[in-house]
Amino acid sequence: MSKQAVLFDLDGTLINTIPLIRLTFEKVFADFGIPWGNGEVLETIGLPLRQIAERYAPGRAEAFLEAYSSFQSTKHKELTKAYPGTIRTLQAIKEAGCRIAVVTSKRRNPALDGMALTGIDRYIDVAVTVEDVNLPKPDPEPVMKALKLLDAKPEDAVYIGDSWYDIQAGKQAGVTTVGVTWGMATRAQLSEHIPGCIVDSWDEFLTLLRTL
């Protein structure tokens, strides 16, 4: 593999927490009397939770965050799973001599808990969370920080994610971007932001990675 650093988004990319996130949003929205509408809040997955709370519960953001965290903690173990093929993919990347980072808009403790619960933590060299940066995705700062921690150049790195926030952040940081279709965004939605590539499976991604 010509790439020395492989950076991943977490939720919706390495681990499937989308059912957990949806259930939590539905519960908090109901408790706070926030109209669910068409569930457009799900399109904000990938942004910092505080930013989402301030948008949907202005003046009540702290209470929103507390309610979200409290309910989600009761379902976290039950509804947090690694996507099929994730462990095998990470192992293959490590065996190829690449370093691996997670770049997420999730808070550090929930991110680390999810990584440990699914067993992917043993493959991760660096984790950059929303608490580690001043400007979260789609700003390039999180990706650039991960590159610095890995001592990698943008041209030697690839960033993989399931949302347009990931694609935007990676492109602005100068890394190769790859969108995955098993998370929140559809292929059409990802295509609008012109990632370097889009893949439908981990096998397809590993084949692609060998050619980059």
C-alpha cells in the first residue's frame, strides 16, 4: 500500500451506532416536545452533538445534552456493533504497515467506549475527537491534527467516512477521500461532494487501498 496513514470516521463507518443514535434522538425529541418531522436531525449525524442541541433546543442545549447522554448510556452496549468486516479490514491495514487513526465529532469518552466495546481499539494508533480541536468537521482541523499525530503528510493519507462532513474535511486537508455507502449518506448524497472514491463494501475498500 502506498498510503502510510489510514484515517476513519467512527459512527456509521467503523461501528454501527445509527440505530442507537436514531432511538436516542427520538426519545429526547419526544421528551422535549421537539417535532420529529421527517427525522431530518439524522442528517446532522457527523456534527458535534452540542451543535445539534443548540440548533434544535435553543436555550435548553445543556438539558438536551444531559438527556441524550443519560438515555444513550442505557442502550450503548446493546446497540453498538462493529460493521461486518471492520475488524478484518483494520487487521489487514495494520499488517500492511499502515498507521490508523479515528477522526470523529463524537466526544472522547463515548468514542473510546465504543471502540473498546467493539474491539477495534487495539488497531487504532490515534483518536481525534471533538474535544481535541477548536473547529470540528467539516473543518479540516481534526484531519490535520490526526496527520500531525501520525507524522504523516496529506498526500500519504486517506480519510474514510460515511458523511459529507467527512468528505469536506478530508478534501480541505488535502488527503484522498473515500465515502462508504453503509452509513447515513446515500451514494447520491456522497457523490454531490465529489469524494475521491465511493465504496460499497470493506472488500472493495481494501482492493482500492492497494491501488492508491
